[in-house]
Amino acid sequence: MTTAAQTSREALQQTVNLAEIEALGRAALDQNALEYYVSGANDEVTLRENRDGFARLKLRPRMLVDVSNVDTRTTLLGLPVDMPIAVAPSAFHGLAHTDAELGTARGAAALGTVMTLSTFSNTPIEAVAQAALSRPGKGGFWFQLYLYRQREISAEVVHRAEAAGARALVLTVDAPFLGRREPNERNRFTLPPHLGVPNAGTRQELAGVETATGSQLVNYFQGLVDKTVTWNDLAWLRGVTSLPIVLKGILTAEDAELAAQHGCHVWVSNHGGRQLDTAISAIEALPEVVDAVAGRTEVYLDGGVNRGTDVLKALAFGAQGVFLGRAALWGLAAGGEAGVAHTLNLLNEELRLAMALCGKVTVAELGRDLIRR
Ligand SMILES: Cc1cc2nc3c(=O)[nH]c(=O)nc-3n(C[C@H](O)[C@H](O)[C@H](O)COP(=O)(O)O)c2cc1C
């Protein structure tokens, strides 16, 4: 007799692209979780543009190159990874699967890449670290941070992440306030009571937050996160950690220049279209950011990455790596660790094929000559 678990494992293994994994992931979620994962801000123009921006870019492939051995290995902040594809931070993996962030961390580690853990995870930093570091010499984890009004809470999570083995701190800079994801407001998104927020919620429990006026997350976040943060506050962060700092949410050459001046790496992102609607798509913002930092820092990108050719285009514009937000969540919802691993593997195989068909065998060879401007 086949069990439901076997059937869903088989369905997962039969998927041939990320859209099919997304369909399985969506089917596994209730309305509260699904709306939280899919939503973008307001009219979701930026959410759509992230995908459309990639599709508009056309490739200029080269022929008659020996492509019998394509190698997708690279480094992220000096850490060797098997692919230039990693996992972006997203809150509440417990909504997707009972293994929550442990499933994501194991899936990323199995494929030899990095997971970025959100401050708002349902699993404590230390347990996720253990799962992420379960393959010695592979993978690793970065920790994402919001700066709180109560700086001692931020300092405490930074110290915990550093002690647990995080290789970078990712400070999210595009969310002094949360964007209005209207379905979550309308239907009053709530975290189910069995899920905690063990990194951030020690002193202010999400469970106690008022939901009568809209999304519980928004009300929680507004009370916790410091809206006065400026470039001057980076000195405070430097004072509490020796880890590299990555600024996530940069979209302009001006801010990229300031990031480089402050010794920070740059993560091009519009938060998956969840913050400022009609903001520029991630892939369209990437070239000016790469030009502005001019090799002083690493540059990463997230937003709309769903195909190997998307990864290739971001690398061709100068990104060191790309990160998956929703795609990793769909993998997790569709099959836990195996779903995340399958997602990463499929995308990397698509990248490998796209590189071969472009006449490129290493990621270092991917340059702007590949893209028609
Ligand atoms: C459900 C969800 C939760 C997210 N939570 C966080 C978070 O806690 N911190 C953060 O910096 N970004 C968060 N993000 C943004 C992602 O890190 C990333 O920027 C975005 O999802 C990339 O776009 P993509 O979903 O098209 O790949 C979240 C995104 C989603 C979809």
C-alpha cells in the first residue's frame, strides 16, 4: 500500500521545473500561509516585474566551445559553494512544513550551499546552525537581522548567531515599516499558536499581539523595529560583531556607493516585491549597483529567480550569487528537506545547461557580453 507521504515524494520527484514544485507547494498550504507567502505590496507591480525583468533580457550565446565540463562552483564571501544559488531569509518556515527551518537548512547543506536564516524564524538559531553546518566543508549559514528599538535584543541575536557559526550578518535595510500586503491585512494574517519566534520574541511574544486591526505580523513588527536607523548606525553594528555585514535591499548606485564606503557587501533586492510597490525590479537595478561598487564589495541579488537563465543573467551582470525567497519556500512546502534540495538541484542543472548553451564553462566567464542591451 502506498502512503500519502510516498505519493507526495513521488509527485515531487516527477517535477521538472520550479513552477511545478510551486504548484505542489501551494497545494500543501492553508489560505493563511499561502497568502503570506505569495503576497506582494499593493498592486504587486514590482512582484511581477522581478520575473518580467529577467524575461525581457535576451542572451547572446557563443558557439563551438568545448562545454563537456561545466562547473558551477564558486564562493560566497570566501566560502566555497557548489552553486551560485543560495537561500534568502524568509520568516516562518513552520507555516510550510513541520521541519520548518531545519528542513531548509538541511536541503541547502545537502546541495553544498548557504542558507540565510531570518530573525523571524520558528526555530532557534542554534538548531538551524547545527543543521546548516551538518556537511563539513559545505554550505554554511548567514543570519538576517532587523535593528530593534531595544538594541540589546539585536546585540543578543547577533552574538548568538556569531557563536553558532554564522558567516555573515545580513542587515535588511528596505523595511523600516512593512509594506502593505493587502490580502494579509484583509484576512488578518496570524501565526498559528503552535509556532514561536524564538530569536526575536523572547521579550515580546507575537502571540500576545493584537490582530483585530489587520496583519498580526505588521503590528508586531511596527512595535519592535527601529525606524530611525541610518548609515550612522552601522558603526554600532560593527561594534558588536566581527562578521562581514551585507546590506539587503539596495536598489541604487547611490546607496551602493555608500555601502561600499561603509565596508558593507551589497544585496540587491526589493524584498520580493513586498515593500515599495513599483520599485525597480532587482535585475534592472543590478548593473548600476555592480558598476558603483566597482569590485570593492561582493554583490548578490534576489527577486524573481526561477530559471537557470535568470541565474546566468544575474551572474553575467556581476552578481556573485543569487538567492531564492519563495522558490525555497515552495520546495519546503512540497517536500521538506527533499523539496528544498530538489529545487536547488533543478535550478542548478538548468544553470549548467544554460552555461553550456552559451559556450561558458565556469561562472567566472559569465560577463555582460552575454546580454543584449
Ligand atoms: C514569505 C516571505 C517572508 C520573508 N521574510 C523575510 C524576512 O524575514 N527578512 C528579510 O530580510 N526578507 C524576507 N523576505 C524577502 C526575501 O528575503 C527575498 O528578498 C524575496 O523573497 C526574494 O524574492 P523571491 O521570493 O521572488 O525570490 C521574505 C519573503 C517572503 C516571500
